[in-house]
Amino acid sequence: MYSNFTLSISAKPWLLAFGLFVIVSGQTFSQYAGYSAVADLPSFRKEFSSKSASVTSIQSSFTQEKVLTALTEKIASTGSFWFKRSNKVRIEYVKPFTYLVVINGDKILVRDEQNENRFNTKSNKMFQQVNRIMVDCVQGTILESKDFSTRVFENDRAYLMEMTPSEKTLRGLFQTIVLTVDKRDYSANTIEMNEPSGDKTTILFTDKKLNTQISDAVFAF
């Protein structure tokens, strides 16, 4: 079901989770009204890496909106997100359906209202890519990724990173991934995933809590 961005992990891997990158264009695009290209990319990369390295955990609510080219209506869902360094992620949808994805090291759990599946990223290249991109985005190491080319923009309140896949498998899944990051703490505000088909998924993060204590039990399965 495409109303779920993490279901894309099994059908079309994403990577959200949320990223920034290396190649910056000197021009702005009309679709990013109010943003201009970052003038000093090396300073931005240094600051972003430093800020991200200081984040040991993230807890947040999110709202997701899925737009399908085959449908006129938008599909909305809500849930909660947890991250704990260095490689623990929990994404739990609660409305209008329940859906759970947990990443704990090399292991992934996917559970919906009827089924439960477990995977090991070491046995599947696609899952390795999904896991690596998700963790890189959250931990701030995405700037070193070879899987994307990136343009970085800014306004008074946020940075915007447009990531275009350069790796063959990812090009078949995403046209672009666009991440906006709050300038105050460099945490993700939104993630927009655009697929070659024209389908689009947008995730808005709210009530973010950084560096709070999260039990390992949250990621256990």
C-alpha cells in the first residue's frame, strides 16, 4: 500500500529518511520559491556534520501525505518516529491504519495489521541500500554518499537539499528526494519523495525531541 512510505522499503526502498549532499548548483529552481543556493558549501557541510554528530536520539510525530497519479484524492496518515544512534529506527503508523517498521542494526521488522516479516539487510542489496541511506540521513553522514548528486539551498529558516539518485537501482525508485532541515538544530522538517511514475510522498515532522533517553526496548523484536 503506497500510502505508507515505509512500505516502499519492501516494494520501493526509500530512504528517509530524511538526506543532504555534495554537488551544489549555482542556480535556483522555480519549484523552490523563496530559496537560494548555499554560497559556502564547505562551511555548511562542516556545520551540518558537527550538529548531526551531536544528536544521539530523535523522537517525533509525523504526518504523511501520498499523492498518486492514478487517484485524484490525497492519502493522509499519521504516526511516530524514533531514532537512536547508531543504527536503530522505529517508524509506527497509527492512523488510518497500523503499520510498523523497525530497523535494529542489520535486522528489519515489517508488521501490518495482518502480517509480519523479518529481513536481514546483509542478504539483500536493496535492503542494504535502504538501511544505509536512512541511517546516513538521520546521522548526518549523507553528505558523503556516492548514491546521489545533491543541490543545497537555503532561506532564513531552513536548508533544502535536493537529492538525485546516481545509482541505477535507486534511479528506478526515485526521481528526487527533497529534504528540508531546520537551521536552528539541523533536524529534518520535511521529506518529499518523488517517484518516476509521478507519485509523490511528503512527510512532515512535528513535536521533535532531540537527545532524550529512549530505551533499547523500543527497537527490540
